[in-house]
Amino acid sequence: MIYSRFNIEKKCRFAVTNQFNRKDMKQFFIGLICFCACFIIDISFVSAQNRDVVSLDGEWNFAGDPDAKGLQLGWGEKGLPPRGKRPAIVPHTFNTHTGYYFYWGAGWYDRKFQITQNQMKKMVQMRFEAVNHDAIVFINGKKAGGHFGSGYTPFSIDITPYIQPGENTVTVFTNNEPSKKSIPYMKSFDWSHDGGIIRSVNLIFTEPQAMHTIHVNGIPAGNGGRAEIAIPFIDFSKINGSKTWFKAVITEENQKTSNVVYKGTLKGKFSNGRFLSTINLKKVNRWHFDSPNLYRIDITMFEGKTPKDELHTVFGFRSIKIENNRYVLNGEPMRLMGMEWAVGEDMEHGLAQTDENLIKGLTLMKNANCVFARSHWQQSEKFFDWCDRNGIMVMEEVPLWGWEPHLNDSLLPVALQQLDEMIDAHYNHPSIIVWGLGNELSSHEEVNIKGLDAMEQHTRKIDNSRLVAYISNAVHWDVPGPNNILPDASPRYDMIMYNEYNTTWYGFNLDSIPVALDRIHGMYPEKPITISEWGICEPKFKGGDERRAMEMKEQIKIYGSKDYVAGAIYFCLNDYRTHFGEDSTYHYPQRIHGICDVKLNPKPSYYVMKDISSPIIVKDVTVKGNDVSMTLVGNTGIPSYTVNNYYLLAGETRIEIIQLKPGQELKINFSTSGADAVIYRPTGFEVMRIGLK
């Protein structure tokens, strides 16, 4: 294409300085036709530049408001008091700053931004990835909108009526004080209470006729797949259904090749404010935690012949279900192993997480053989994108936690709002396999059972392609028992999620664990169990990391011996900042609960967790000089899944482990002068290191 344009320009210059002969004229018009054809292709399939995204991350100003008078004094309309301002780098939380460690209340932000004359012709939205937990947005002294009760989900404000050419000012009121109209409810949560603009902010410029997002459900079908596409709009009233149409390009992403697998016009229909379409592909590479194949879809929206909007997203083809006490990923039954990371442990940045911190934590998890993770609250787009590209399956949850919240008429709508926002934002991530409804509520109470049922039904209406679960710390209670209690809520959904703290919070010992598990299975035999938390919280419970390492080895043996246990998620990767913290080593309380410390330095228990989380067991190793004989076995406990395309490196020797199924043995003989043999996943993450010297 570039070559064609160059030749046309050269011929045009020739025409200016020389008289055309017939041959030159013919070449000129052929070139012109080629140029026009290329130009048409550019508009149809590449970019018409109708959408622009401008980051507002970086330098802002912050002012505290401990007396909660800023709204009354008109800070949003008049501006922040100059004396109270201090510089702040957004994403930002005020709870990592001196004097604000234990602060619950209002905080204000402002900054300038520019709008050009051309941008004034556009529809302009301000997109906040998260503000904890209430926000009111003012543009040039006028209230533009707000977002309340949800501190970890994204939202957008239409600021088109309030902007002006040239310099503009955005002022944001934030508030993290305990609230009965927020989730988390009041102070009922075991992590940091970091307030502020804790994630990125962007300006989004579009035509009035624009897509809100693209939702793609990638469904495997034989060797191929079906991409079910739904496109909602920023303002459906602006869409002329008789003239609006779409072109799409699907390209391999995060794969060895970058082939275009589809290019064409979308066939479909408008329904309930969305455009619906289906694309059938004869051959797709499925997403799996060991082969995280992705696809990128670029969609251009037209009105007649005019391109109005361009948008892209990334998705994967994978299926997930529960069957015969197993997670079934793409048709393969498996038992999963993983851990939770209590994000926000960084004493300097807290929940305003840096990219470096995110990559460090997730890499530690994956190198410890974590393939399944929980998150007590909604995480960032960057978090899930990393999991998509590197292979960690995730349960994302509404942050309902503890025995205080009751899903009554005032709190249930907030829960439903959060489900709407988190599913809308994260629908396309193949790494997310479970939507979580809450954790450790009073789940034998009728009001909460009804509320959780309403949440589950709401979730399945939005997305019926994933699992739905609730996490309980009371499912092991006898039913009806002496207090005539109702059955626990957890078995009502796709699987039982059980926080197993028998040796700590529940006051028992290791011998009590199989008894508790059998009791749960006896009461609810139709549902498998996932151990959704287990671990030791210091200094509340004694024994330190040595006890942590010893107990986890015994616990995973117990879980693995019970066929009805489908998986286990350890709590947690790290010691973490929490307002509940018993340890005051740092200026913000922490809980000593991790296999890494609060700075993400691994403890000895990290390497024990890595070992017990391996899908491969080393049955025996014989070393004679440089000759090594080794027998590997596919794990049949937890975890257990088929190993494909792993490899072993020992010095310059590389051995391909093409496939190893649970229970299958593989004999390997090789020669090496190296001190170690290391087994890797196909994605390059380390599975285990075997000493040879």
C-alpha cells in the first residue's frame, strides 16, 4: 500500500513538470484507481479515527476534608482551597500518606485538561476505573454526575454539556467513610480502606452514534468455535437501525501466529438496545491456563457509507462447567489449585496499584503453580488482562463480607448494581470462570438466602456462560441442628465454596477436617466442594511460617483424598494491609497471613506451596555421574489435570513432555553436567526444580 502511494506521488510530480504522453496518462489513472481502492480498504477495515482516548493519569491536586464541609462550602463549584492542596499522582489513595493512615472520610481532587475545537464536536465521557467508594464529579464548577456505594467498579460520566474549548477543570469529591449504602458494608471487610481515585481516569471522545462496548462469548464447537457478539450503545436513541451496520476483523492474539481468521460484514439484528451477531469459525485455538490463546476483534460501525465508530476487544474460546465433582475446562475434568492475593499490600501505593507491583504479585502466583485464584473484591482491567495472557483462572466477587451485611431492600440494589458493572466491564475475559456473590455472610438467614438467590438469578440473566458461587464459613454447621437453622446458601449454586479454618478460627485440629468435609458432603451430596480459603493468620494464631508450611502439606493430602473436593484456593499469597490487622510493624496494620511478606518476598512456605501445587510428582531420581534417570507421575490428588507440552531443562539438555495424564508415569533418561533439572510450563513459568548434585 505504501509502495502504491509512493508511485502515485511520483507520477503526479512528473505530470506537473512534463507533458503527459498516452502511456504516462494510462499509468497515472491505473495508479489513481489503485490508490482509491487502498483508501476505501483503509476506511472499511482499519481506522476512521472517530474515537479517541486521552489519559488523565498523572499530576492532580488533593485536599483532605476531615470536617466534611467541602460540599457545603462549594468546593466543587468554586474550586479547592489553595492552602489545603497538595500534589497527587493519580491513581492515588490518601490512606498511604502521613496523617491519613486511619482516616475515613472525604477527599477532593482536581486538575486541568485541554479540549480542542475539533474535540468540542464530539461526545465526551470521563471514564473512572475506580473511585473508593463514593464520587461526585464537577466539570468547570458544574456537577456532571456521581457514582455511589461501589469503590472497585468502573463508571463513566457524560461531560459533553459542561466542557469548553481550551482549558477545563475537573474536580472530584471522594468519600470512603463507613456506609450502610455501600458494599463493602460499613467496616465489614478484611482489607485496606484506601479512599481516593485508586485506578486510571480517561477521556473518551466519540460521535453521538457510538458503541458502549463489545461483549463476545467465545464458545468452542468441535475444532472450531462460535463467537456470540452483543454490542450495546452509549445512547441507543442516536442509532438509526435501518442505516447502521458493522464490519469486523478477528485476529489471533497472544499466539505463535497473528493470522486474520475472519473479515467481513456482521449479520445480525437489533434487540433490546443492542446489536446481536454470531460468527462461526471452522478452526480456533482454545484458551487454557497452559495455552492462553486469545483473539482480537476490531469492529467498525457505519451509518450508511459513513464510519461512525471503531472499537476493539480481546476474548478467548473456552468452556467451563461442573460435572461429576470436577471442574470441566474445554471438556477436560480437572481438580484445581491456587491462591488468593490480597492486593494493596504496598505501603507506598496501597490499592492505587502500580503496574510493577501487579506483575510481581501475579508472576509469584503463577510460578507457584497457581492456576485458580479468588479475589474478595473487583480487580482492575490490567489484572484480568495479565491473567488472560499468562493463564490464571479467576473467581471475581462482589465484596459482601462478614456477618453484619443483610441483603435487604436497601443493600440488595447496590449488590445488583455491582454485578451489572463488573460483568459489563469484564465479560470478555476468558480467565474469569466464576462470578462470586459474597463471602462469609450469615448464610443460614432467610433474608440473605433470598438476597443471594436474587443475585444469582440476576447474574445468570446477564451471563449464563460462567459458574456462579457463594463462599461460606458456615456450610459445615449441622442442619437443622439445635437452633433449627435453614440449610446454608452455598450449595444452592454451582458448587459449595467452603472456607476451611478448622485448625485456627474454628478452634479444632487437623483430625477435624475430614470429619467436617464428610459432614458437608453428607448434608449436600449433590454438590462438589471447593476449599475457598485455608491458612494461618498471625499473630492471632501461633506457630509461624513453620506451622503454615507443615499444615498446608497435611491439609492438601486430606482434600485430595476426598473425591468430592474439586479444588483448593490458599489464603493467601501475602501478608496484607487491613484495618483489621493485628500486627503494627508498619504505619498501617497488617495481617501475617501469607506465604510472602508484605513486600512480596517469599517465605519458606512459598516453596512448599509451589511443591504441593504441582501437577507433576517426581516418583524417583537416580544420578550416576552425568547420567540421570527420572520417573514423573501425573498428580491424581489436588491439583490434577493433563499436562501438555511441558519441557525439562538440565544444562543444555531439553526434554519435551508432550503429554502426561493424571496417574500416568513417564520415564526420562538423559545426561547433563547441570546441578538442577527444571520443568517448565509451555508458557515458560517454572513448575519445579529438581536437584541433581
